[in-house]
Amino acid sequence: MLALAVVAAETAVVAAPSPARFRLHLRFVTPLASLGHCRASSSGRLQRSVCHATTMGDETSTSVATQSQEPAAVGAGSVKQQLSKLAISSLRTTVPEVDVEPMVEVCTGKFGDYQCNNAMGLWSRIKGSGTSFKNPNAIGQAIAKNLPPSDIIESMSVAGPGFVNIVLSNSWVAKRIQDMLVNGIKTWAPILPVNRAVLDFSSPNIAKEMHVGHLRSTIIGDTLARMFEFSNVEVLRRNHVGDWGTQFGMLIQYLFEKFPNWEEVGTQAIGDLQTFYKASKHRFDDDPEFKDRAQQAVVRLQGGEERYRAAWNKICEISRNEFDLVYKRLNVVLEEKGESFYNPYIPQVLEELDNKGLIKESEGARVIFIEGHQIPLIVVKRDGGFNYASTDLAALWYRLNDEKAEWIIYVTDVGQQQHFDMFFSAARMAGWLPDPKEKKFPKTNHVGFGLVLGSDGKRFRTRSTEVVRLVELLDEAKSRSKSELLQRLTENGKIVDWTEEELEMTSEAVGYGAVKYADLKNNRLTNYTFNFEQMLSDKGNTAVYLQYAHARICSIIRKSNKDVEELKMSSVISLDHPDERVLGLYLIRFAEVVEEACTNLLPNVLCEYLYNLSEMFTKFYTNCQVVGSPEETSRLLLCQATAVDMRQCFELLGITPVYKL
């Protein structure tokens, strides 16, 4: 029996934000110690934190002056994390008898930039216990008073039932932005609670066409991987391809009978893999004798016969080459560990589960009964064969014990939710995973996503009802992008300034980026309509609009004829104008936005931030003259900081930024 060495980190998982507020669990500020089936196929905007700043009854908003300040580390975690460190210190002083987590959130109103909202919750816990506090407002006043001096904070006020409103220091915000320009945006990487994660995404079936379901899994999974990697998490990008099972007996037997000398003919024997698959499936369904021979071919393949293994390898190789055409266009990197890789582990893993009394006999199959589900999880079929569940259990065991993953994330369509619920429950029953209520690691998550729809509101297909080929889809996006770019450049007379290489690279960046962003900007759980006209529009929340916004900033900097690399070392940023301050505050929120997107596994949070950032820059540029103004140097640095921030967002979304359009 295999020995199980589950890595269990004794820390709590950050809870998903409630509609009212986002709890930031301070215990996660320090990183933890190191420790064949198609997966991809089978709402709305994220609720934001609410800022409370009203008065209640006779309680009034009270200003609290800051004390003499000690320097604060500009780059130590996100702004929210740094304020939470101050808040936890105050809470320990204010209510030393109560174990409480700091509740710090962004405040978008006029009363402050951030807010600590612990007072009401504390009051409900301590009232009637002989406390000297008379009401929540009094607790809020004490929290504000006990906050350690810090040059992060300009001022504080307490409003209503104890909401502590915090105004950040302009000079600290400016210094944080300038330090990022000098030391790189990597210094703004958030601190996540794990060191190693497995991201299981894309995962097409060998010998079958990748379709738009795989497109969503690939795009969403790649963006999550990029965000985790940016946050200094080691990410094992796994392509769990369906490369094992009964269909290979069908394909191999058809190959042998149609091309007895297939080794000599090579790849030409199979030709187009989709046509080959359909022909073999037709023969399998219509010819019982062929079906019997195909089933025997599976046995001989699984038995390791060299001739069958060679044919299997050739079919897999052809499929991989086709998959790579898609991955190359999307600039996605994956390491393949398909079903065949985990197949040898299945018997030992099932033996362990059997020894723990989890596997039962039911109608000729071997199953695990899961509480709350009417049907059991089948792990061995009636014919003695293994299935999706048995492979997934073996893969999870391997990822926990061999790869020492602390967070395993599966990106597939929402239709597979029940399978993952049952599969994760079985793992918890085996003692591999802790109870979710314990909020400990290791943990697993299913990242579900909705359908891609056509203009008719039905599943996206070609006119012939065939599944859309992804390579052709992506190439059309590039072609349309290039046509529109050529038309615009010809009309404005700037076509002479562009080389053919620039046109090609820009068309790819804009076209492929448009497809990605159209998917990622939606809450992944919702369906979305695939529409070239909308996604390639330069108006509204599209990648094209954002590319133009970025290129415009680059143009402003170029036209200034100033060296921003030199300016950032010799000049300082000031945030005296209200729109300068608004832009600066939003820039420094970058780390907590990435943290939120990772914690909740929602890439659309980052898209929303990127779009809002471009809108805020437009307002800043409209109201604050840059080139030729007395504040030119400072404002050029704000332009550069915005461009750097946007480029990092593009990078995390897997989109190549363009510098001129």
C-alpha cells in the first residue's frame, strides 16, 4: 500500500468576499514553507467591497490626528496587507481578550481611501461582558487611536458605528509608485499563501479536434498560471490529455487494416486525423467483427506490445503537432502528463482506498458512495476497466505525494462540476484533503466556465454544424485585425511608416489578444457570445480599445522628447491635482487586485481593473496637461507608471502589448 504524505499547511484559506466586504486574513501575509478524457468541455461583474461612511443617531464622524511617524516599507506586500498589519496591532491593544482578524477594504467614497470595519463585529462579541466600551463607535475610536504611527497614513476619522476611514499620505503613495518605476513592477507582486500549485487546464483528447471549450480552458488556465507565477508561486502547468482508452484500439486496428505497411507510409497513412477518426468510428459502429478486433487491440496496447505502442505513439505525435499550432498562436506553455502517465498508479491507489473501506461492490462495478449524492462514484467499471474517476484519483495522489502541490486547480466546463464535487469528497474521505471548513492546505478547486455561443444563442459551431477549428478561428481574428489596421493606416496616410513585419506582429497581438480578452473579461461562470465585430471594436471594454489606450500613453512619452529612464532616477512624483491622486491611488491597488483574482480564481477581476485604469488615465490626461506644463516631469512619470502597470496586466492576461497603432 502506498504511504500517503499529505502536505497540510496549518493556515487558514482566505474566504471568498461577501457582498459586504472582503476579509483579509493576515496569517497569509507570510508565504508557507515549501512543501483520457477531455477535461475542457462536457455572472456578471464581481461584487465589490462596500464602503460605509454614514452617521447613525448621535454618533458623529470624528477626525483622529496622526502621531509622529516611523518610515514604512514601501514594497512590503499590498497596501491592504500593510494596513492590515497596522490594524492587527491596534486590535491586539484594543481588545486583547478577543482573537480577531483585521477587516480592511478599499473605500471609494469621500471619507477615506481604505477602511477598517472591525468595530461592529467586535461589539456584538463583547457587549454585555463588562466591557468599558459603550457602543461600536467607541470601539472604532479606540482602534483608530491605537493604530501604530506610520507614514502610510495621512489622517483618520471614525464614522457611524465605528468605521475607521483611512486617508493615505500623498507622499507615501508617490514614493510607492516611484519605487516601482525604479525597481520594477515585480516588487508589487502580491503575497499568496502557497509556494507550489498545479494548474490542470486545456486537456484535449488525442485524435480529436480542439474546440472552443478547449479555447476557454486554455485561455483561463494560462491567465491563472501567469498570475500565480507573477506572485512567486511555482506553477506546474499540466496538460491532462485524453491519451488512453478504448478509442485507441479502434484507431490502431483501423490503421493496421487500411495501411498494413503504415510504418513505411508514416504520417501520410493517417492524413487528416479528424477524417481518420471519423472513418474508424464509422467502421467501429457498423462492423461488429471489427469492433471485436478493436477491443482486442486495446488489450494488446495496454499489455505493452511493441507494434501497438508504436502506432499509439504515432497517433499521439500527430495530435500533439496539431495542438501545438493552437498553443503557439496563444503563446501558451504546458507540460503534458496525460491519462497514460497516471495509469500505472491506479491499482495501488485503489488498493489504498479499498483498505480504508471506501470501495464497495455495486451492480458489478466497484464504487465509492458519496454522502449527498444519489449516484456513487464509479472507480472500476463492470468490465474491470478504469475510468475518469480512477485516473483522477491516481493523478491527485501523485500531485500531493510526488509533486508536493499545496493547491490543485482544475479548469473545465461547469458541466463537470458534479464529477469534481464527488471526486474531491472521495479524496477527503481518504484523508488526503482536509475538511474545507478547517480552511487548511492542501486544497483543490474546480474552476468551471460557461459555454461559447454563436450569434444565434446556441453552442458556437460552423454553418455545417461542425465544431470550429481553433487554428482557423485564431487566424481569422488576425486576418480581420490586419485588414482593419491596413484600412486605417491607408486612410490617415501613415502606412508608409510601417514595415511588413510590424504589420504582422501588430495584427497578431491585436487579433489574438482580442479573442483572449473577450473571454477573460466575463465572469467565467457565464456563457458568452463569440462575435468578431464586438471583440475587434476599438470602442468600449475591448482589448483593441485598451491597446489603443496603451499606445497613446507611449506616444505622449515619445513626443515629450524626455528620457523617462533618466527622469525616474532624478525626479520625484507629486500628486497635488485631484486627478493625479485618483490615478496614483488606483495604480497602487494593482497588487491587491491580482491577489483577489488569484484568491477567487476570477481573471475578470484583473480585466475590470485594467479597463478602469485606462478610463482613469483618460480623465487625468484630459484635466492635467502633461507636455509643456510646470508639472511635466512628474506627470510623465505618472504616464510611465500607468503604461508599466497596463503592460503587466496585458502580460498576466497573455496579451502582447503594442506600442503604436
